[in-house]
Amino acid sequence: MTDVNPNKYDHRDLERASESDSWVMHFITHQKENVENATKMMETVLTWRKGFGINGWLLLLSVWMLLSMPGRISSWPDVEMNH
């Protein structure tokens, strides 16, 4: 990517981009192997994800899904860890 300013993109997305060839290939394949267009698309997506706060939403969604699962903890202990 041309601009890897850590304040412009979420650090989790930058890690994913640097560690996941398949994620990067998704952009390249989508742009019919035009690397310049794929780079622009990836920069747009990463900027949107940071601006929308998508990583924070995904964390909240994961916690909600975990708590909604059958068999989850039905009652949380109080501060003193007493039921």
C-alpha cells in the first residue's frame, strides 16, 4: 500500500493485510488482477473500516453471540465472587 500511516488505518487491519495473503488476494482477484486498482480498493476499505470502527463492532458482536449461546453462564457472580 502506498500510505501505511498507522493513524489512518486500524492496526488490526494492517496486521491482517501483512499476515494474510488470501485476504490481499481477495482484492487482487476482485479487481481482475489489476494491482493498482486492488491497492486503491484496499485503501478505501481500510479507511472505511477505521472510520466506521468495524473492529470494535465485531468485538461487541462476538461477545453478544457468545452470551446468547445455549449453555452460557446463566448468572454472573457479584463483585465479591459470591453467587
